Amino acid sequence: MKYPQHKPQQRFEGEEKDLVFGIRPVMEALLAGKEIDKLYVQKGLTGDGSKELLAKANEMGIHAHLVPKDRLDRITRKNHQGTVAFVSPIRFQSLESLIPMIYEKGETPLIILLDRITDVRNMGAVIRTAACAGAHAVVFPERGAARISNETVRTSAGAAFSIPLCRVGSLTGTVRFLSDSGLKVVACTEKANDSLFKVDMKGPVAIVLGSEEDGISPEVMKGTEAQGKIPMTGPISSLNVSVSAGIALFEAVRQRLAI
């Protein structure tokens, strides 16, 4: 489904407590094992320090976004030396390790996947909703998704610390993994023919919600087993993503309680 997106505000270093900049400080953050949410490196850097940093990031499986200098200048006015990193206030968990643990506990997996949700407040609100519904994890891609920042944590009312957050390299690959692991992957999309309330979500399920701009990507949609739309009769044809997440998650909860 398409969701309204808050207009992003320009922020600078003094407003971001989770910002680290400069080649050596960012390298120290990597060596200290800090959870790097986003790493930006200026295109064309050729110094030994930048090469060492990129090699270390690659070794640790951290994707470095190569961007022009003016992009970094918009993040901080300080001397960033072509390198800026955002440190996440939470530690991400491995979905591949989490799913077997859920089954071992005798629980029925309930996972929510976010396809390119870019607004940090929407992200935080979804995390809070998922935690309230008893979901086992919130999953989102490494690229094209909102940062898990201090603002995200605040919007989640602290729920970001109580529910596993899983950052994945490929959402399409994750959909295949979940399907192979016995979960029904359900797309919550306005493009569906049937109501979401007709989709059986009593068993292991992963619910996919799409971006604020263009909904669920065709690649991710292709891997879903079922699709359902939230029926709406009012003059407005779209819901905020956190509201849609609440409706979808609590429909799954309702079905399970009715067994």
C-alpha cells in the first residue's frame, strides 16, 4: 500500500547523538564493535586511511554507501574527512538464527517485513505496534530503509529494545528463506483482489508492508504466497503504514485467539 511520508528535516551533527565522522573516529567505532546503521564514504577517496576503512567495513559485512561530498556536507558541517557513520542505539539480530529459536520454543512465528519504509517515525511506530501485537521480529533491508536512530527508538516508546530488529541484505532473499522455513508470506497491499481478513494467518506467517511511495516492490511481491487489502470505504484511500501494520498484525492475533 502507499503511505503518507513525513517531509524529512535537514539535520546537522549537533542534532544527531548517533553520528560519528572522520576516518579515524569511524575506524575506531568499527574496531570497537559498534553497531553501524549507515556508513557513508565520499566517492573518489584514495588515501590509505579510507582504503583501510573500506576494507574493514567489507570484512565486517557493513555496506559503505559511496556518495558525493555535498551529501556529507548536508549531514554535518564539521570536518568529516569524507566519512560519516551513524551508530545504531540497538543491536540487530540474525533472522536466520531467530526463526529456529521461535520454533524450538513451540511458538508460531509472526514476523513483519518492511519494504523500503524510509521515515524514521513511521519505522518507530511500526516497531511499537509489532511489539504490542507480540510479533517475533521486524525485518527491513539494509539499503533503502529508515535508520534505526535515537528518534526511531523514541517514536517506538522504547519498544525497539524489546523486539528483535533484523536488518537483511536482500528482502527478496529473505522472503524465500521465510517461505522455505515454513512461513506463509502475506502481502498487505491495496492491489490485492481479496480482503486481508480472508487470508488465513493462524499458522506461521510473515506480513509484508510496502514503502510510502510505491508500495511493495514487484520483486518482493512475486515471492509472497498470499495478498490481501485492507477494505476502506471512506474518501481517503490510504493509511499510515503503522496503522496498516496494526490492522494486519492484530488480524493475525484475532485469528489465532479464535482457534
